[in-house]
Amino acid sequence: MKKWKLYLLAVLSVVLFLQPAMQARAEVPYKTYTIDGYGYVTETQTAYTPKTTFSKIGDHSLIRPCDLKITKDGYLYIADAGAGVIYVSTLEGEYVKTIGEGELTEPYGVFVTEDKNVYVADHSGKVVVFDSNDNVSAVYTKPDHPLYGSGDFKPIKIVVNAGGDMYIVCEGNSNGLVQLTPTEGGTFLGYFGTNYASVTLLRMVQEAVFTDAQLAKMVSNLPSTPVNVAIDKQGLIYTVTPGEGQYSLKKLNIAGTNLIEPDAYDGKEAAVIVGNHDNVYVASSDGYIYEYNSEGALLFVFGGRDDGRFRIGLSKKVEAIDVDAQDNIYILDSDAAQVQVFETTEFTNLLHNALNLYENGRYAESKEPLEQVLEMNSLFDYANEAMSRSYLQEENYEQALKYARVSKAFSVYSDAFWEVRNTWLRNHLIEAAGVLLLFIIAVQLLKLAQRKKGILDPLIRAVEKPRNSGYWQRLKYMTYYMKHPVDGAYGLRYEGKSSWVTAGTLLVLTTAIFVINKYYCGFLLRNVREGRYTILNDVLSIVGVFVVLTACNYLMCTINDGEGSFKRLFCGFAFALTPYILFQPLCILLSNVITYNEVFLIQFGQIFIMAWTVILIFMTIKEVNNYTVKETFKIIFLTAFTVLILALLTFIIYVLFRQIVEFFAAVAGEVVYRIGK
């Protein structure tokens, strides 16, 4: 067979082999992400796949759709501001009926109650209510109430609670949701869920020094206006406000208190809905869909903005989102004038099943679907955390610790460790007391034998020899320096207590303790990924910072008539690290046996060590250079300024060097390309 035929056969084989994977990938033009226990975004299994899309309701093309709602009996209500009506269809887009023709002007929002009353937020300045027979039963216009103010009434979104109270998002109204009750033709109850106005430091300074005339010319600092609203079966209100950071999504109780804090957001939130398992869906205007659990933990984020190729699953401008009884997601794309439908994958169905069981307190039953989820993705943190909580409820604390450690569920780990520790203490307290008693007896017997027989004399002589060396004496000087920094600094200047070797030893000990603390402190206090080590960078950072700070301080002291040499300052700063060297190991050991209830002990220890070290550094600068207190503060400020300038220069040099490297790399690439031609 000819070679070209062999090559062709090989290429065809590869294409046929990869075709299923290529087709599967083409069906999902986006990746799905979640957040791990460290707060990092990580890719996970596809949670939802694009199912279908439609831009017509029967023979009616959508013109400018602004909102959609799905009812429990499986009907889809779409508010089309361009057509001035509400279209009702099946979930597949088959036309059922039209509501509000001739009655509505610009329907921006729609809400359907359980008894099929339809509330429409008409941007023209009214809320229109249709009964189950599609007849107008009420019309609410701008509230005639002094507390409402003089602003316009332009409803864009609406929800209604079980008592008939309406929560309305009005365009440009920064006071929050307008709350109306149907009594007496529509009574204004007040504003609900008002956002906070952001106050920057610059704004505070301006308000303090500017005149009234100058302040009047400034842009008003008003709270942001919510853009969408939803309600759950308990009557809790959900709002989304783009650009509000962690408050972009709010879950408000009857008192207006926020009960949720999402751990991911993108600043372009456009729609919100509550799912079938108390999970919350938020859609950004760019087409990204976020799914959270009831507490704001991100389960999935997927989707994205269409780049003009009209790929199903991507959107141009999302206006609304809803979920049907099968957890299919429906999003309304106003720019494309279409509805996109996403269906769940097996992975998501298992997770939702577990979520539903867990939220209803059926912890034992939730473990089976969770185990199936973990078989598909063993590192899916939410599933591991749910497993840890389930085992905690069953009082299986060892297993709870295992899954909590994997998912970084620190509160669960703390509760489980508390129980494990108590069990160990109950089971081994007598043994521990016996070991301690035997140790005390052994020590007393050794002392007695030493007094009568001197059996430890050879060991004592072997130890005394190195202890009498100059190196050991200078190293032991660190404890004296820690307790008497003034006399200790005098020893550095006039008694030869400084030594490069001793200072280097202290710096090595400090670096080693820092590395051990970073990677081997207690799980509840560790903030680095397990299994990932950057020890070389840690060592270079500690040594580099120490040397640079010492050099900058020496430079400033030399300019300002300081009497200390670089060696004395270097050794003095090394001795100032003694509290860290002596007490930090105790904090490391303690961190491995505490729960959240005792974390304050470590925090207090850290503050104590830091304060003592700072005092020693201050006294070193003062005494070694023979400065006054005022002069010492001046030198510290100048040192900090010098370090800042040095960091800036280093950054500039780095940028210039990188540009030079890229330039020569580009030139070399061009030369290679031309030679190859």
C-alpha cells in the first residue's frame, strides 16, 4: 500500500475515534466551574447542557421580551414589551394564549400566583392584575403618599407574597423595592431592602471641606437600585443589584435583614430565581449562570456571552431566569429575542437529589447520592462538605473529620475534632496520668542516683564542653537580649556579643519555624493548599526581606548620624527574633490540638510574639545607634519610605527587563522564520 494511503487511513481513524468527543464538546460551548474550600475557582463536570432555544410563541415572534415566569402546572409566561402583551405557552414554546392585548403598554415584568392571578409591571407607570379568566381585576398607579416622594413610578419587575403584598422594582428608584398592599385600592407600605450608599474616603473628605455650593454640583451619592427580584415559598425576598460586590445578591427576611453572602459574583447580575431545592440561580447580563445553595455557597457557574456566532448555550443580554419542575433552566435573552433552555446532567441530578434530602434533614439518605457524586468527582468540595455534615449528624466523627478535611469545611472539622478529642481524653486520661507519674518518679530516681553515684557525670562533661564554647555563649545571649534589650544592645556595641555565625543561626531557625508553621500548623489555621510546597520561595522571601530591611535601616542610620555598624544592626535584629523562635513552636503544637473555641489562645500568642518582637526591634535601633525615642521613630519612618522606593525601582527594572527579553525573543523568532523560508 502506498504511503499516502497509509497516512490517509491513519487520519481517518483518528477522526472517527475523536468524532464522538468532538460532537459532545460542540454541544457545550462553555466550561463549568465551582469554588473549592480555599476560595479558588476550579473546573468541574458539566452541570447543564443546552437543550433547545425558541424565539417564537406559536406564530408570534418575540420582539422585546423582558421577563418570564414558569408555573407549577408547566406553563411559560413571557412579558414582551415590544408587543405590549403577555404570551402564555407550553414549556416547549407552543402557543396557548395572549394576555393584556390593548391593556398593556410596556410589560417589563410578570408574576403568576398559585391561583393564576397574573401581575404585570408595566413600565408606562402602572401594575396591572389579571384574574384567572384574563380579565383586569386591579390597576395600581403611583402611590399617593408623602413617603413615596416625588419620583416617577416605572415598574420593571414584581413579585407577590401569599398575602397579596407586592414588591416592585421601579426604574431609577434608589430607595429600594416599592411595597404595596391591595387594600383600599393599593396602599403604600414603604420601601423594602434598600441598598447602602457606598462612601469612599475621598467622598468623606469632600463632604468635610467643600461648601454647600460645591457639594450641590457633585453627583449625588445614592444607593444602587435593584434590577430584579424573586420570592421563595417561605416568603423571603431575593434581590440582585449589579456592582454591589458581596451584596449583589440579597436574601431578605421580613425585617429586611440580609441572610446570604455569595462567595462568587461578577458585578453584572441581571436576574434571580429560587429553585426546587432552596438553591438560588443568578444570571448575569453577559449570560453566565450561577447556582448557589441556600447559604450562598457556589455550586456551579457556566454559560457565557455570545461572540456573534449564535451558538446555543451562549447569550447576548440576559433579562430573566426561571426553573421548571425538572430543574431545567430557562433564560430570556432580550437582545436575541429568544428563550434558551438548559437541562441537567446526571451529575447535577445526583447533587440536587442529595441537596434536597440534606436540606430536609434526611442526612443518612443523602449519603448515597453524595457518594455517587464523589465517584464522578472526588474533589467536588460541596459534596465532601455535605458528607462531612451527614456523618457529623450521625455522630460518626472520624468519617466527618475525613470529609471535612478534604472539603476544607473548617466549622465541621472543629465540631468533629472536639468530640474526637473528648473521647480520646476519656479513654486515655488514666494512662496519661500514669505515664506522667512514671516520668516524675524516673526523674527523682535519676537525681538520687546522681547525688550518690554520679552516674550522669560523663554525660554532663560531654554536654558542658560545647556549652562553654564562644558560639554557644553568644547563642545563649539571645534569651538575655530578649529580657534586657538595653543591656543587650550595650553588649553588642562594646562586649563583642555580635557574631555573623550566631545571627545566621537565628535567621535559619526563624526561617525553619516559619516554614513549619506554614505547612504543618493545625488544620483550622492553615491557609495553604495541602500537598503544595513553595519552600524555596519561602526561604528566599524571609532571608531577602530581613537583609533588605537591615540594609535600608543601616543606610538611613548612616545618613542620620547613627553609631551602629551593619553587623551590629544585623545581629541585633536577629536577636530581636528570639520571641518568635522560642514561643512560635508552642503555638504550632497547640494549633494541632485546638478547636475554634480555643483559637483565641493562638491569636493571643501571635499578638504577644509580634508585640515583643516589635519592641525589641525598636530598642535595637535606638540603643545601637544611641538615638532618642523621637529620632528612632524618624528612622523607622525613613526606613519604610526607603523600602517603598526600592520596591518601586525593582518593579520598574523588572518591567523594563521583561520588555527587553520579549523584544529579543520576537527578533529571534523573526530571524528563524526568515531563515526557514
